[in-house]
Amino acid sequence: MLTEINPKLPMRNKAVTKDYYINKLEFQLFGDIDYDGYLMVHKDNVQIHFFEFKDLDPKENYGQVYIRTNNIDKLYQKLLENQTSIHPKGLLETKPWGQREFALLDPDNNLLTFGQSIK
């Protein structure tokens, strides 16, 4: 039986990715071992893995993750306070499909969409 999912996204530079997820999005490192070319972060019940892809062209990266939250307004405000860039077409709004959502792009152009059901 399936129990959870941990997406794997590409990263060009581990230090840059680590800094962004820890200092901007307030994730924490997952695990005690620092693997070469691999990074694992977590926040609450969400864990994201990254693999090194030094030749990645961010303009050609279509990595995407949809992350559910139970307090989207607070999360959005906290990211704004941290001066985290929100995607210009991903500002916080209520969508026709019953989700309140916003989106951002990480340093490697991975799209992170955060959503909360309003039904």
C-alpha cells in the first residue's frame, strides 16, 4: 500500500537550493548524512528531495510540486515577510475548482504551488 510521496526535483547548485529552502521557505534539513549531489529537506509533513543536475537549463525545467496546507493565508503572509518572490501569475487567489492557491519558482525554476481547499 502507498503511504506517502516525496518528490525529487533537479537542482544545479546544492548550496543555493539549500539556502533557498531553509532560509526563504523555512524547511529543515532531513537526515544526518550530507550526501554528495543530493539534498533532502522537510517542513511539517512534507519532504522534498533534490538531485544534482549541473547542466540543467532553468528555462527548460518543468519540475512541479503541489503542496497542500491548512492555513494558506498565514503561509503566504509569512513568505511575503521573508521577501520570498511569488510567481507573477501565481498570486494568492481562490480558483474555480475550490482551492485557494499561490505559486512560486525556486532557483532552478521548479514550480511550487501551495493550495488549501475552501469547501
